[in-house]
Amino acid sequence: MRVLFLMLLVLFAGRCIAQDPHFSQFSASPLTLNPAFTGKFDGNVRLATNYRNQWPTIDKAFETATASVDFQILKNKISYRDTWGVGLLGLTDKSANGAVSYNYFAISTAFHKGLDEDGYKQLGIGFQAAYSNMAINTGNLTVGDQLTSLGFTKPQDDPLLMKGNLTSSFLDVNAGLLYTSSSTDRDNFYAGVSMYHINRPKQSFDQTGSYVYYLNQRTTLQSGGYLPLGPSTTLHLSTQFSTQAGANEFLVGGAFQFAATNLENDDNPLSFYVGSWVRFGDALIPYLGLEYGQWRLGTTYDYNISSLKAASQSRGGIEISLIYINKSSGSKGLPCPKF
């Protein structure tokens, strides 16, 4: 029975053990995409929040939310061609109607070295240290030996189930590299690679240590950028490939930015975004966005196109992102990736 229960734990915790929580708007969650994005923006402080509700037809199947803040330091101490960033990130992920919760808090830093005299080309390296906690509320779980002809009515008497909350905490190490390049102040292109769970932290929910699981490393390749198509239209493109424990994910897509006001002279420019991404073999992801001044709001909805669409009724998940970048009046910093 204990072996069976621990196998069920693996299934419920699959997003943590086999595949990390992820976002369709991956480029709108920079510190979960690559630690090297820390501090890589035009402004003083960046705040980012993300919320995802996956498979809403199943009551609270997977709910994920993040919040992060990052900023640049030592601006007057290092070359204007270089950038040094520091950031904080929090993530919470709940599944199985809250029976399984995964939370972590991370500190990030990244240094970007200018490769040309203007600083339009930079190579950055970033590191992230995280404290993670996973909790399983056994009271919200049912297992096979509770099933009777009347349903799951048999009382549960397994000692492990009767302990209440099972928890596991660990320290995690992540890192990444990022190359960015611009030819003018209206375009930017980037390519990066990041690795998470470098130290392969272990999890154990059994105090005897008989059952230990090691988090699989996740490697992510990302690239993207933006370029002007006219005085009021900009094309944004991005792609991501991620692999973890034999599970692969490949997304590609983009969005058009339509400026409703003058982007150069207006203190609070207004823009609209329309586009779509596709997660190959899984979902089509239409995107709508609104940018006003220093705020940008993005919404997506996963339209499931895989073999799961019969069960999911073609619904994948709704996602919302909100980013705020504080800028000094008249700021014209170096071109940076835009999220």
C-alpha cells in the first residue's frame, strides 16, 4: 500500500518532478525563463506578475502564479556599456484542487558585458538561487483501497496518509547565458540558454528516507526580438524550446504592435498587440495585449489541439501577465528585449 501511495504522489507531483510549471506567455515571465534576463530592460525597476489556470474544465487542476522585481545596480560605478542586475522572484503552483502545492522564492543576479563601443551588443551571464517547498495535503487525496461499491467510502488507515501534510524543502541552483544585439534604437534581438535544477535537489516525503526523488534538470533555449515594420507598427517574435526528463516543449509565434499614439514623443504612449503562439503538438495560443505608458497587460488562451482535446473540450488554459517598468522622464536607454 505504501509503495502504491508513493507512486500516486509522483503522479500528482509530476509537474514538479517531471516537468516544471510553465507559461504560454514565457517571454512575459523573464526571471523564470532565464536568470540572465535579470536587470535586462530599459528603465529603473521592473515588476512582473503572471497567472495561469490550466484545464479550467477540471476544477482547479493546475493554478500557477508568479511575482518578480528586478533592477540595475552600480550604474555609476561600471561602464555605461555594461549592465548589472539583481532580482527577486516568487512562484506558487497548486494542483489537484490544492492537494499538492509547490512554492519557491529565488534571488537572481546577472551581469551583461558590452561588446561594442555603444553597448548595443551585450553578452550576459546570470545565476539564481532558490529555496523551494512542496507540500501534499493527504486529506484531499483518495486512493484505490478506499473504493467500495458505494464510491470512495472506506476509511483510510495507512500511517503515511494519516500524517496530514507531507512536506519537502530544498535549495535549488539555476543559471543562464544571454546574447542581445541591436542595430538601431527601434530593434533588438536576443538568444539565450538556461538550465534549472543544476544541483539536482532531492525530495523525500518519507522520514525514513526510503523513497527519495531527484528533480530533473531543465534546459531551455530561447530567442526572439522586435523590428519596426513602419512608423506605427512593430513585429515581435519569440520562440522557446524546453526539455526535462524526456518531456519536450516547443513554442513559436509573435505579435504585431500597433501604436495609437506617437511612440517617440508621447510621455504615455498607447499601443495594442495582436498575435498568436503555437505549442507544437498541444495548443494554439492567441494573444491580445495593451500597453499604456509604463504598463503592459497581456492575455492568452490555450486552445487545445492535441489528442487531449476530447477530454479538455479543446480548452487548455487562460493566462494573464502584467508588467510595469519605471522609467526616468525622457529615458532613452540601450535597446533591450521587450516583454
